[in-house]
Amino acid sequence: MNDLVTKIQCKFDYNQKLTKKESVELSHQIVNYFIECIKKEIVKYDWDNLIKKLILNYENILFNRSISSVNNLYYYFNNKDNSSVIQDIVSDDYELDKLSISTRILIEILSAEQNFNSKVKISNENFDTLMALTYNYIEWTFNSDYINSDYIDFEITPLESNRFGIKTNLGEIFDTFRNNKSLEHINNFSTNIDSKSNIEEKPSDELDEAFKSEFDITLTEYADFVYALISLAQKNEEDIVFISKSNLINHLKCELNWEYNKSSYAIDNFSLKYRDRWEIPPEGYSENDIYPWVFRRSLSYYLKPLIIKNDKNETVIYGFRNVYHSGLNLINLITKGVYKTNNSSKKFTSLISKMIDKKGKEFNEIVFKWFADNLNLSKKFNYKLESNVQIDKIVKVEPKYGDIDILLLDKDKQRLFSIECKNIESARNPREIIHEIERFFDDKNWIKKHQRREDWIKNNFDKLGDKIGNNLKNYKIFSMFIVSEELPIIYLKKNPIDIIPFSQIKKEGLGFLDKYY
């Protein structure tokens, strides 16, 4: 942004690299500056007009995303220069991401702060200016998280041009990650395009009851609720619905035969509401539930697709595409075990724990089956393959080594591969990236634990050999993580143990093991 050094009245000298403490202070100052600018800008316009334009913008983003996956697949497989296609896809996705997060946060701010007196309708030019201002705000919140991290090199220098110079290697790293991530997505999409979806399967009683303990209605009822909202929009042939809360309750009575309290609770549970100041979380929520740089927030337009206007009719406003996508988002977070349970019921927290265990076991089984199938077809290996080798049962002391998820022996070349499988969601913002690094690298986390296990194996070949029925004398040991998807950490840090995406292994076949010979 032009003249930002002057606009925030930066107190630091030109052309002098800031210390980390100074950079932290400066980034907070810039973040506060941008949110103040956003708030001053939005009150210039009519609230109803602006919220409608933002919701319609978000509906268009969702529509564009829905068709881009199919289009990208076609362009990729029908273009000789695949590398240029991937770069175009990454660029387009990046722009959609910028628009998406900027639009969402503006919707959330307007939902919280509704006391606008202006009747001026925002022009397209001013709307674009507001979007750019909001993305600058979000970009600096991301910068602030990087600066606060001990893992990321990030330097800031005030320049005489009234801009801030930023020095970091993240750009090149993320370009490589995004390219590989997009390629992974295309290959996964092409593989699964004909697979049958289980979206219409009835939820289990356990899932229904756990969902009810968290949201006051069962998951089955939630699906009916989403369908009723979408059908109302389609019946009226509207992208965006404006309806009084009482009329919406009557609609749910007619469509679902719900009594008043159930309908009212459902509407409230999945709504963003007026609360005077956006930056002050409502009762029962924390700041992490409102900040746009925190993903999977329970208080977000991503999961709460309805907006209740602070008027006498309690007008409910929503876009039907986001109602559908927020439903998919919520179910996806739950079934993948990544829904945040800070204030959840014991029943729901227990369900999420089971989902985490389930997805971990399922991924282990998928990887093991891939090895078994490919090794059976190969004439290259005289192998032995074991799963879930429980070292702690061999040690019979205080458990600290865990299990070897997959143990692969190449008997001819005397190689032992200790494989740890991790079904993990890829980080999508700085805070998640830092958390991802901590999970792998902190003293009590994954890499340290895997290294302890490797040390034990090296010192106890005889005991492990007895366990699996194979003499391991003179074997060389190699350890690796196989992860369910591309992760930023693969490109951000030099890792003492290889971290390999399963998509790469499926692409390269057993040839991915060649580097260990």
C-alpha cells in the first residue's frame, strides 16, 4: 500500500532493518490501522445494500470454485504444457482465496456492527477499494503471525519510498507447495470423480446424538434444516433470501413439522448476530473465534451461514450456496476430527476423538494395502511387510516408543523401513503452519518420538527380529513419515526424517524407495 509508512506515523528510521521486537510492535500497529480504516469506510454506506453485495460476491466465489475443479481437470489433461496450466490454476486459486477471505471477514464485521445511518449505495469502484483494504488487513495479520514465530525468517525495513520492505523466503517456498498441492488436488479429483458419495447415508445414532448435544438438533435434522433453507431460496428463485425470523420459523413448521423452539434454536445456532463491536467476542467465545487469521472458527460465516439483522422483524439473511457449503464444511470438520471442541459437550468431544482414531486407522490401512498390492506385483523385492508392530509390548516397561505403523523389510538388500503414517490436514494459514511445525518438531512431538523409536530399533535388532520372525543382523534402518497430503512443512524446514506425501508415492510407485539404496 502506498505511503503506509507515513499513514501509520512509523517511528522507526528509514532503511534500518527492524529487530524482532520492533517488527512485532510495527505489525500490530499496521493491523490496528487497517481495521480502523475498514470500520471508517463501511459506515459510509447503506448496511442492507453492502451486506447484500458482499453475500452475492461470496455466492459468486462459491459458484466459481465449484466449476473451476472440473475446468481445471479438463485444461490440465488437454494441454501439452502442464506446468504452465498448474501455474495458472495456482494463480486463479490464490485470487479466489484473497476474495473469499476478504469477503467473509467483511460479512462478519457487518453482521456484528449494524448501526449504520448512511443510505448511500456503494459503487463498484468503492467496493473494490474496500476489498483491497480488507485484504491488506488480513495480509498483515498473517505477517504478524510469521514475525511472532521462532520458525520463520521475516525481516521488515521502512523505506524512503514510504513503503515497507519485506525480506523472507516464503514466496518461493509457497510457490512450490501450491503447485504440488494443486497437482495433488487434480489427481485426487480425477481419481474420485466416478466414485459414489456416501453423503446421503443416514448418520449413526451415536453421531446424531453427539451432534444434538452440541447443536440442539441431530445431524439428520441439520441436513433437513439445510435442505429447507435451500428449497426456500429455490422456490423464490433468489440467490439471497431476506425473511423475518417468524416467517422462517413458519416455513420450517410447514416443511419439517418443527415446533417453535426447535426452529428458533436452529436458526440462532447457525447465525451471526449483532453485538455492537466485532472485535469483542460474545459470551462463550474467545478472540480466536472471531479473528480472520484463525481457520475453523466456530463463530464464522464459514460455519454460520445465516445473518440476523438487528431490526424489529429479526430479518434472517442468507445465500443459499453458502448454506449448502457451510453444511458440507461442518460435516467435513466433524468426520475428519478437526472440529474445535474447546467448549463442547463430553459426548461431542468423545465423538471427535473417535473420528481422529478412525481416520488414522483408515489411512494406515490404505497405505499398508498400497504397499502390499504393489510389492505383490513387483519382482524386484524379496520382502516382509508388517503393520502395527507394538514395540512397547517387547520392551515391557514404561510405554514411550509407540507402534511401528508399517514395517517393511527388503530381505535381499537388508533394508528395514520404519514407516509412520499421519492422516493430517494441511495447514492453510501462518498460525496453522506454525502449529504444524510444532507438532513435528517440538521435544514431545512426532519427530522426536520417531527418532527415539529408531534408536531403540538400532540397539535392539535381536528383540525386534524375534518379534517379527526375521534375523535383522546387518540390516540398515531408514525412517520416514507418509502423510495423507502435501504439507507446507515439507518445503519450509530441513527435516531429519523424510516427510513424504502419499500422493507422491502413488505417482512414483515403489521407485520412491530408490534413494535409500
